[in-house]
Amino acid sequence: MGNDVNPMPSPPIQHLAQEGLQKARSICDRMQILTLDRQIEACQGLFVENPPIDVAILGQFKAGKSSFVNSLIGQNVLPVGVIPVTTVISRLQFGERERATVSFFDGTRKEIPVADLDEYTAEAKNPSNQKSVEMVDIELPALADYAGLRLVDTPGLGSVFKAHMAVSANWLPEVGAAVLAVSADRPLSENDLQLIRELTQYTPRIILLLTKADLLSPSQQDEVVKFFEDTVKRELNREFPIFLYSTKTDTGRFRHRLEAELFFKLAVNRDFEFRKILQHKANSVIRGCLGYLELALKTSLQADEDRESLRRQILDEKVSFDSMREELFFIARENQKQTRVFIMNILQGFMKPLWRELTERLERDMKTWRGNLWQLTRRYEQWVADTMTEEMRRISKQEHRHFYGTLKKAHASLARSLEAFRMLLNGNVRKVLGVSLAEAEWDIKIAEPEQPDIRTFRASNYNLDLIWFLIPMFLFRRAFEKRFIEKIPWEVETNINRLAAQWEDRVNAAIDGMHRQAVQYVQDETATIEALLSGARGRTEEIRQMITDLQMISDHLEKMRC
Ligand SMILES: Nc1nc2c(ncn2[C@@H]2O[C@H](COP(=O)(O)OP(=O)(O)OP(=O)(O)O)[C@@H](O)[C@H]2O)c(=O)[nH]1
Ligand SMILES: [Mg+2]
């Protein structure tokens, strides 16, 4: 746990950052500085988001995880029992009014009465999570003391119910702080040690919670804590804070220690981290703004003819929007042209093995098909449609990340090109005006393309419908079977090509998206510089005042301790 704990409830850093941002925003509006818009918006978003820290309660089944959470909040909200109970993850946090929301894997949500939670989270009422619940979110007024934290009850690991384990294991990367619950009357198991090893990858804050302390006498409790300390040190070469807990006796004392040494520190630490991020981001916006203002100040002092010559020197032929637009377009197009070939190179490798496998499968399956030619043909078409859909889906799912080659290349080239533009521009500004512009955060976001809709439709290639009743199947069946089999390579090739085309569209659309972002950056930047160069005339005093105000906030913000 960090030591930089500051128990001040509401430090003024938020106010100062907010004030600095507001000032920067109004200056940007007045001076037509477009470039900082996105950065300001992202920063404003921080005031709204305020994400909670997830404190996950993990451990073997029946360790007493759900009972522990109930006891902390002083309310029996979560189902508990002597057999494995918890089947899905529940997240509990403070809310003005009591409510529970179930999120399902299909993306739908439903609000339910808190009293009905067991219908969704308990193995008995929702065996093996047949109801496809992804997560349950519970808000309780009783959690006011834990505001900023979210307690996460998880299904037991090592339970006979493999599904429970998968749920909790998949969720590990989300953990903010982990409380590993272990029954005090049992030795530490290899599973627990393994879990701790895994957890150390995801969070520096791991706490061992020895539950059911009431099953031991006070002297036994001390012994067990010592035993756990030694084992963990020996096996993992590390120390973790260890807490005892019981929901039956001495609960108040145990809870008090946990609150003081764990939850309170976490909540405060969370605020500390958050304030550091805010301080950094707000200051970088302000510094960016100051750079542009310096530029405006310099030009404000120039005569009109000089200003025009400054403009020509700064926005020269290398640093012009038009030439950059061309360059960025060229990068996007060159990469897009290669997308199809790149994807096909990967998919080519699937062609032959798939012919072979499907030919064998068809030969096997066809033996069971009965009926006249019309029926046989329909059956074949359906078989192709089903099998191809399944195979293309599998390949698409398994391989799609490998299709992003040109996307990544385009991203790198666009980013490099933007950087070069920035450097030339900053160089010109420095040479001509002696002003340094601040570093810009020009990151182009890559949107991951979505999986295409891979449904293969029945293709009717046989125009034999009208004469099927003339063909005696006992004579010709083998011949038709042969034709069906011969068509497999063609079917495979067609479908692989179709898959490549679908992914090509998606990857290229993502490249278009990045291209648009890059053009926007350059457009905003050149428009900003143009506006500052032409619009700053005679505003020397006004600009000086803005610089003084902003500089003061920036100095203040920088010196402030989080
Ligand atoms: N003696 C004693 N029993 C406890 C204590 N806490 C929990 N138990 C009992 O331990 C059993 C398991 O409790 P749960 O809270 O359901 O355990 P869990 O870890 O959530 O179990 P799963 O959700 O199935 O993984 C129940 O029978 C509880 O009554 C405690 O502090 N003392
Ligand atoms: Mg439980």
C-alpha cells in the first residue's frame, strides 16, 4: 500500500484544475485554438467519470466470501450456504437508493428487487448459470462508508462447479485490490498459493483474510496467523497483510481493523491517484494553451506586412494543410491497397486442409442421406451452407487479429507523418518567433473492426429441379455424389474469398477512420496557427493578461501536493 496517504477529505486540486481548464477553454474559444478541444474534453470527462476501485473477494468455495461481504455491509444481501452457492459475480457499491441490476451475456439488463438476488446469483436457483448472467450490480445506501470502492463477491475457486471457477478466473485482470479469503481452520492450499501468484500480476494490493476465526481460540488464532505468514514468505518470497475475520463473534473488532487499515487507505489512495492524473492532464492543457498564446503575443506586436511574411515562413510549403492532406491520403490508400493480399496470404494456408477435411466429412455424411435427386440436392446445399458458415466463423474468430497487419502499418505511418509535421511546424515557430509550442497529444485511436456477419446462404447451382423425377437414383446416385464432392474445393475457395473481402472492408474502414482523425489534427492545427497569426493584431494587452492568469494557475497547480 502506498504511504502517500492524505486524509484531507476534499483537497482544492480539483477546483484549481477545473478553474484552469475553464480558463483554457474560454481562451481557446476566443483565440480560435481548435487543437486543444479534444484534450480539454477528455480532461473534463475525468470530473464526471470518477471510477471506483474494485476490491475483489476471492478464494476457494465455502471460504466465507459472501458471508464476509454481508457482514461488512451489515445486511444479508448475498446468498450464503453450506454447499457451493455463488454462481455469478456481484459488485456492490454505494447508491442513494437500494437497487440491483442484472446484466446478461447478450447485453440486456434488468432491474430486480434486491430480495430476489438469489434467483440469479445462487447455484440452487440458477444452476451453472443457465440464465446467462454476466454480472449483478448492487447499490446500497449502507455502503456510504465505502464510497469510491466497489466490493466484488466472486464464485468460489476450486469448486466442483468448473463454471464458477471460469467466471472468477476470467475476471482477474479487472481486480483493483484483492482480498483472498481462506478459512482459518484449514491449511493454506496449493490452489490458494497459485491464486496469489496469479494475482500479483494484476494488482500490487493483495490481502489475506482468514475467515471463520471463531472456530479457533485466541491463542490458536495467533498461531494460525504466524503459520500463514511463514508459509507465504517461504513459498512466494513475499509478505502480505493478514487479517482475521469472523461473522459470528468479535465481528466489530475485526471489522474495525480492516476498515482502518485496508478500506480507508484504499479509498484515500484512490483519490490520491486520481488527483495525480488530474494534475498532470490539466497542466498539460494549460501549457499547450500558453504556447499558442506566446505565439499570438509575438505576432500581435508585428506590423501587418510583417505578419503576412511570418505566416509564409511558418506555414511554408512543407507545413501546409494541403500537402499534409495529400500525404495522409496517400498513406491510407497505399495500405488499403495491400489489405486484401495480406489477409489472403493468411487465409491461403487454410484452403487445402479445409478441402481435405470437408471432402472426408461430406463422404461420411452423405452415406446417411436418403431420397430422390431433388431431396439430395437440397440436402447438399444445406450441408454446404451450414458447414461453411461454421468453418468461416471459426477461422474468422481464431485468426482475425492476424488480419490487422495493414491497419497497424497505416497507424504507425500516419502517426509518424503527424509527428514529422509537428516537428517541422514547431521548428518554424521557434525559428521565426522564438516561441516553443508544447508537446501535443496527437494519438490516433484504432477502432477494432467488428466481426463480419458470416452467414453462408444456400446457393442453388443445380438446374435439375424440373427433371429430377426422370432420373433413377439407384443408377446415378454415385455420379451425383461425385459431383458434390468435386464442388467442395470451389465452395471452400469462394467462401474464403468472401471472408477475405468482408475483412478487407472492415480493416479498410478502420484505416479510413484513422485517416480522418489524422487529417482533422492537421486541419485544426493549421487553422489555429492561421487564426493566431491573423487575429492577434492589437490585442497585446489582452493576450498578456491571459498569459499571466494561466501561468499563475499552472505554477500553482504544479507545486500543489496531491
Ligand atoms: N463459523 C463460521 N462460519 C462461517 C463464517 N463465515 C461463513 N461461515 C459459514 O461458511 C459457509 C460458507 O459461507 P459462504 O459465505 O456461502 O461462502 P462462500 O465463500 O461465499 O461460498 P461460495 O460462494 O460457494 O464460494 C456457510 O455455511 C457460512 O455460514 C464465520 O465467520 N464463522
Ligand atoms: Mg459465495
